[in-house]
Amino acid sequence: SAEVTVPVRISRGTCDRCGRIAGGYYAGIVQIRADERDLTPEERAEALSIAESYVAKQEEDGDREAFITEVNETDDGPDVKLSSNRLAQNVATRITDRLGGSFESYPTLVTEDGDGNEVYRVTFAVRLPRYAEGEILDPGDGDGPVLVTGVSGRLQGVRLATGDEYTSDFEEADAPDATRLGTRDDAAETTVVTVEDENAIQVLDPVTYEAKAVPNPEFVDDDADTVLAFEHGGEVHLVPET
């Protein structure tokens, strides 16, 4: 046997995928906004979770070209840069499927490839519905305020005066002409003074602490000692616990 010295040359290399990520490459952008309002923190978090979990699933399934390049948080909402237009469109589709709303695409010509084909970068502008779950609205139909419980296709909610279900008209979809009064978070726990009958209940006004008779909706338990109450314009409305 003999010992032989063999020269070895080490060179650094980067795979195409890693090089694209390191270089900040992206092809599609998903802009997540809400219609005529600010996104809630929960909507921001869920939209990003949808994007991240979908892209991670594509990677697990063997798509090495699927990645999120960058997430820019703006005051209006997050901008998600993705590695392909197809990936960005699928992310936008999944966000609107889960959270409601719609999206539009806006292509921008960025270059031509080696064969002279035009290469576009596409922005997918997601607009979540005008109203969010947990908002309290007055649809202006004379039947009193509504707590929004769903925004898929049409607006769904609960009438605070009765506990009856509310659904917006078909032609209004998820954006009826309504007045914002507040949110469930504005409601405060207050004491039940007495249940007058199946239609009326006395509670303490959460602002003035005066006893007030208010409608007794179906969602209030007969033996409840406390309820959630929302005050607006001097009127008190009871709000479902969940």
C-alpha cells in the first residue's frame, strides 16, 4: 500500500432555489386588504397562516419552486411576495374561500425570456368583506341592530333584540348599506335586575348603572345573573356570549 496526496479544490455553490430566495426573487404578490375598513388583527394572522400553510404543503409535496420570498406588513394589510404567479393565485383563492371577499389580478410586464416571450409579475389584490365577524351594525330596516356572525357570500348575523337570524338580501351580498355601531368587544358584563316576562328584561345600563328594561332575546338564559350589554346612543342592547 502507498500513501498518495490528492489535491482537492473546494468551491462554493448555491442551488437555483436557494439562489432565488437569497436574491429576493418573486413573481406574484398577494395584497390583503378589507373593503372600506381596517383588517382586524385576527384577519391579518389568519390570512398569513393560510398562505404559509399552503406554501409549506406544496414544498412537502415536492414543489421546490414554491416559497414565500417576503411578507411586508403595512398599515392597510400584509403584502405577500411569492415565487410564482400560480402560487400567488392559489393563495388568494384560499384566503377568500376561508375569509370571504374577492380578489382581482393586475399583471405588470417585467421582462422577456430568452425566447422573446413576455414575462409578467402579477399582483392579486384581495379584498375581504366590508364587515367583519363580531361587528354590530344597524341595517336600517327597523328591526334593530345585528351582531355579524358570518360574511360568506351574504352577511349573516343575529338580531340583538330577538335573537333571530339575519341574512342580507341576495342583491346586497356581503355589503348591505348599514351603519356601524361598534363591536362585540365594546360590550360589557352587567347585572340582570329582573326578568319581567319572555319579551322584556331589566338590566343595569353598563354606562349609567341605571336599571333599564330592554328586549329579552332568545339567547339570554332564563336564570342568567349577568349578561353582555352594549350601549349606543343611550340605548342598551344585549349581546350573545359567544
